Amino acid sequence: MTELRLLETVHPTKEGMKDYEALLGIDDIKDALVDELTLILDPERLAAWSKRYHPDGLGIVARARSKAPLILLSGDVGCGKTALASCVASAVAKVLDHRVACLETPSDIRGSGLVGELSTNVTEAFTQAKAKADQIGRGILVIDEADDLATRRGQMQAHHEDRAGVNVLIKQIDLLSKAKTPMAVIMITNREDVLDPAVVRRAALRLHFHRPNDEARAAVFRRILEGTDTSDSELRELVKLTHKAPPYTFSDITDRIARLALRRAWKGNQAFGAALLKAAIAEVEPSPLMDVGRLQ
């Protein structure tokens, strides 16, 4: 059994803030995530607000404070879930004026399939994250591809090890809530519908990411074209050209279309601009929608 190693970063960092600000078209999601993380990591802010405006007490405040410090990010691939989870600690650290540790689970957290390995790794991930949160004062544990760890236990095909892993995950979340450790858990999935209902019910916040609409794509293209002489009409044409079904994802635009145009500008020894983006759009089809399907 190999030693579990989590990726650790202490925020804020210049790179974290730059990455956070570069995520365009999802402002509502970013604001909601930062607000919820702020309340989880500094619950006294909510208590102070309640004392000021509701000195006789407010039942919903007590319920909010008793909720598990779990946040679910779901939605299609390429829409910014993992990118946001990896850098949001910098934005939260800025609001709190306090350092925040972010720990990310590795892709091989399931292990090699040995009996008890998954449960052990889940426990170890929480142990490491809690220790770092206690050391720094605030912490976030990011679990990507959460459907690999939290698939419904009632499924016929669910292996004993999988069910045991979900049980341990739920137990760790509950222990974290009872211990009042200054730590939040962000779970990321492309398939929220396959997650165990007990995990979903515990989430204090569930945010769903969508492919960018016209307004969001305009913001992305505007950022991509910073430093070029691009007219408003050219920008509108790019938005129109990318109005397809299925829609383009954010990564389709930034990692496939824009990068193809950039390579061609470099190779052709010419200026980067809207014309090259238009040519790239004509060649790059949107990523297909995920055929999630529902487990019966």
C-alpha cells in the first residue's frame, strides 16, 4: 500500500488570484462559493451578524451552523469546476485576511484495490487536511472526481470496498462537522446523479456549472483578445459563430480554439486576432455532451 500524498498549497498566492480572476462567465458561482466558504471557515461572522440584527436569536442561523462543511460542484466537463476549486482559496483568504491551506486528493486515491485501501486512503486524506487546517488556521480539502468515491451504496454492482469507502467518507464529513475544525470539503463531480443520497443531503451548498451562454462567451473572447485591435462587430461575430448545439465549453474556447489560433499566428509570423479565431472555430467542434445516464 503506497503512502497517500495530497497536493498542498497555502493561499493567497499571486498565481491563485490570477487564476481566480481569469475564470470568466461564472461570477455568480464564484461569489456563492466564496461566501459559503467564508461562513464555513469563519462562522463567527454569521454569529456577529445575527447578534446585531436578531439579538433574540434566529433559528435558521443555528441550523446553518450545524450543516456539514461540504460543498458540491457539479456539471459538464470543461466548465471550470476543478479550476475554480484549485484557486478559490486565494479569494477566500483575501476576504478573511487569513491564510487558507488547500489540499487536493490525488487521482489514485482509490489505490490498487487492496482490501480496506480505499477506506484507509479516505481517512488519511481527512487526517492530513485537518492537521494542516489546524496548523494554518483555515483549510479546504478538494476531492475531484467524487463520483469515484461516493457512488450510491445501494447499486447492485457496488463492490463491498466501494460501499465501505462511502461509509467512511460520510463518517469523516460528520466528524468534521462535530469537531468544528476550521475546514471545508469541496467535492467535484461530472455526475451528481450517481452520488450517494446521504452525501448529497449533507452538502451545505450545491453549485452546478453550465456551458457558457452568449454573454459568457463574449467575456471570454474579450479576455482572449486583450492587446489586439478587435472591433465590437468582430467580437459579436465570434459569439455568433460559437452559438452551436451542443454549446462550446469554456475549455473548448480557451484551450482548443484560442490555442489553435495562437499556434497559427506564431507559425505564420503574423499578428494574433479575430480572423484567426474565426478560422479555428470553423475547424473545432464543441465537445460532445456527457452521456451520464442514471443508475437504476
